[in-house]
Amino acid sequence: MTDSPASPPPDGSDEGHSGPVGPDRAATDPGGRRHPTGPAGGPAGTPPAAAVRELPAAERLARIEALLAPARGELAAAERRFVPAWQRATRGEPRWASTGAVLAAVIVQLTLPARLTVRPQWLLPALALALLVALIAANPHRIEHRSRGYRVGALLLTALLSAANAWSAFDLVRGLIRGTETAGAGILLSTGGAIWLTNVIVFSLWYWEGDRGGPIARAQGDRQTADFLFVQMQSPELAPPHWEPAFFDYLYLSFTNATAFSPTDVMPLVRWAKGLMMAQSVVSLLTVVLVVARAVNILK
């Protein structure tokens, strides 16, 4: 007695069928859902794998990049939402703020009495202006094109302004201590104020050039650890997503350190930053205390 072939179930399902699913049939996933299949057994509209492999390498790469383009856009948007601007690559700072500060320091140096400046009086300001012109030519609009020469020139410019102001402050303090500074109270106060203002500008440039490798390195996101801790870094939810420290933030840091003789809302985290802030406080303290004391004695 022979067994008769199994007949298909009366409901027309494929139960008991162990053969491959044909191109005109529907594939069933583990959840029981059915979907049409393409000529290679994949979802409808998908080109056969063999056909894709036969494409030239350049065309295959183009197809892969086209498939990845939406994911790249989503990743970039997520980075902008969750990574603060100061930790990622952004555009460079505008040139005008730091340029205006340097010009102000040069003008103040030229207004000081000749006895308190390096002779000839125009020498250091002229060198500073020449370096400033070269830096502007390298980065005319935004500070974002990196080169070793630019970095050296920026640090040299700051050093020249620092040397000129240090010379003036030293001569003024020495004259006040020895009693050889015989200028009137008004002239003395204006001279001391000019040196104090230049001190604020010079140290703001040092902070700006030193923090995380300088403005270009900060714009390119080279370092994730900060040398100065701003409030916006501690509480990013209180700052706009595009916030990152710019020159004015370092100018504010320098001004508050020169008036309070201590950090206020910006904390130095590394030794070089702490050392610079100490040096600035010493210069400011000596200038203010000695100049004001001498002026009060003259007025009496």
C-alpha cells in the first residue's frame, strides 16, 4: 500500500511546504507578516546583490555615500545639539576685536611721557604695528588659517606690547619710590591710568593667545580640556548652543583680575594661567597703590 501525496491544506496556506519561496510568492518574516520579494529574494525594489557587485567601484562608492548621506546629516545635527561649540570645530573669530585692542595699546603707549618709554619712543609701537599688519594680511577677516609663522608673530606682538608697558610701569614705580617723579597729581594719575589700561589689554591678549593653544586651535577644536573655566562651560544649559569664548571674554577676565586682584567668575585651571594672573595682579596693585598714594600726598 502506497501513501498518497499530501494535499495542500484547504485554506491555501503554505504549511507543510518546505521548498523555496518563488519570486511570485510572498515571504513571511518570523512575526508572521508577509511582504513582496524582489528578484533576488530581498525586499521589492532592491537591486540584486550580484548586479550591485558587477557595478564599477566608483558607482558602488557613490551609491554607498548616497545611502549614508541622511545618517551623516543626523549625526551632524546631533553633534550640534549635544556637543558645546567650544569643544567642536567652528568658524574662527572675527579679526576686529583683537585688532582694536592692539591699536588702543599702541596709542596709549604713544601718549605716555617720553621719560617712561623705551627710546626712541616710536620704536616699539612701530614694530608692533608692523607685526599687526602682517597678521592682518595672513587672516584679514577671521582668525582661522593656521601657520607656524602666524603663531610666532602673534606671540611676538603680545610680547612687544608687554615689554613696552613693563618698562613704563617699572620706571614709574622706581620714580615714585625714589621721589624723582615730580609730575603733578593730574599728570601722575593719567599716566598711571594709561599704564593700568595697557596692562589690562596686554594680559587679555596673553589669556586669549594661551587658552587651549590660541584662537585658531580653539576654533578647530584641537583640545577638549580648558585652561580657563568659564561659567558657560560649567552650566551649558544656561548658554546658547553656539557659545564659545571670544576675545571680549578674555578682556573681561583681565579687567576683573586687575580690579579685584583675584579671579571672579572665570577660574584658571593650569599653572601658566595662574602665574599670569598673579603677575597681572602684582603690576596692577603696585601701579594703583603707589600712584594714588603719591597723588593724594601732592594734593594735600
